Amino acid sequence: MPAPLLILAIIFAAIFFVLRWRPFFAARPFIKAAMAILLAAYCITAQPPLIVMAAGFALSALGDIFLDLRGEKYFLPGLVAFFAAHIAFAVYLFGHAVPLSSYTGIEWFICAALLAATIAFYIWLLPALPKDMKIPVAAYSAVITLMGIAALTTTLSLLVPIGALLFIASDVVLAVERFKFKFPLDKQINWALYASGQIVLAIGVVGGI
């Protein structure tokens, strides 16, 4: 049976999905962050406690708050918070990944494919990036690629790479919506991918203990 904290995280994810259709109000960023805070608590209360993953989810919650606040000045702090979150996720997942010395053609293909996709997407995005965002977006792209490699070469549950791919897809949607062009339901699609990715990732790591 799912843990109460996990159920609450899913409920708050659904609540914020509905709120995405409503005008902004002051409490909304904190309602948005509730899902990741609950996932952090879910990891902390696991046996043994998953401290590093919990830190990643807590940093994600901070990023959620920044990215939902009004004003361009909050975007970069949000990016930095998620950058740190991906470092935490990567550190934990590399500890449960296939060792580099044991890589087969499959693992090398995963690394090459994800790296090529990241470089291609960044080159496509680059002309639309403000001058002061080129390096931060490049750094963020690099760290999320490392997290993706760690997740896709994991020895844990299949839910881990699925969650990571959903998470990466949500960042792609955010980048396109933010820097390239708007499209119908972009924010709702972004949240659906992000929330499902975070939840599936948390279930995968806790279930893999």
C-alpha cells in the first residue's frame, strides 16, 4: 500500500494541475512546492533514509517556488535550485548505476544518444537565449544529462529511468515555452510531465532499497 506521504504528494500534484488553469495568487508557489516537499519526506522516512534523494526533492521544491513567482528575476534562482537538485539526484543514482568499467554497448549507446540530444537541443535553443542565460542553460543542460545517464544506466527499478525521462521532458517543454515559442497547454503539459516524473522517480528509488 502506498505511504501516506506519497498519496499526499500525488494529491498536491493534482491540486496544482488544476490551479495551473487559474490566475496567480500569493499562496500558489507554496502549494506547488508541497508535492516535492512531501516526496522529500517520503525519502527521509524510507528504511534506510534516502538523505541525498530527499535533498534533491527539497531543492526541487525551492526551485518550484522561484519558478512560480512573478518576475523574471526569480527564473535564474529557480534554475540554480534545480541545478543543485539534479546534482543530488545524480550523486545518488550513480551510486546505483552500472559501473563505467562494466559498460556494454547498450550503456555507451545511452550515453552517446543522450549527449547528442542535449547538444542538438542546446544548439537549437541558443539563438533564442538571452546573453546572460547562455552559460547557465549550458551548465544546467550538462547536469541534467549526467542525471539522465545515471538514471538510464541504473540497477534500480525500471521506474527510475522512466521518472528521469519524464523529468527531462518537462525541462524541454519549459525551455521551449520560455525561450522559443508558446503552444497550447504548455504550462499544463510541463507540470504533468514534471510531477509524474518526480513521483515515479521517488517510487522507483524507495522501492529499490
